[in-house]
Amino acid sequence: MPPPAKEALLAAGREERERRQDIRRSLGNRRDVRGTRLDGLVYVNAVIDCADRECVGLNVSQRNDAREAAWALEDALIRRFGALPKGDANVILRTDNALAYASELYRALAKS
């Protein structure tokens, strides 16, 4: 890869990391799982640790359905435990009443 193309790729990666960090900072005061629409462009599904208010799972997408909510929960579990835990991980999960969190897909993941 020629150096200018490599620099452009690295710059794009830095911009993406900064964008994700900005989103995580802006969601830092949330205490539970939420889907929030930003600027009419994307949905953010964030999983927040209630104890220390750390964003432990995140999914940004143009859709807000059960798959995106489940991906945010999977991201949180993998970041917290290193892998998807088997059985009871002694985790309390709170959500709002959005349909994505009441779906069979999301509930099955939460139970497992």
C-alpha cells in the first residue's frame, strides 16, 4: 500500500475511534440499557454499568431492532467477562420497555 493511502486509512481509523469515544462520553451518565436516536441518523444502544456508570457495551446502527440491542449486550458481556458467560453470571439487567428488549432474541440472550 502506498504511504498516502496508508496514512488516509490510519486517519480514518483515528476519526472512527474518536467518534466512538465521543458517543461513549455523551452516554456516560446513563444508568441502564437504552436505544437513543441521535440527529435522526443513527441509533445508539448502550449498556451502562450502574455501579460505576461505565459504558461497557455499545452498538451504533441505522436500525433499532432486537439484533442491534442483542449485539450491544453481547459486546458488554464480552468486554466484562472476556467471553459470553455460560449460565448465571450474577448480572442484573435493566432495560426500558422498548420492543427490542422484549423480543425473543434479546430475552434468550439475557437468559443464557
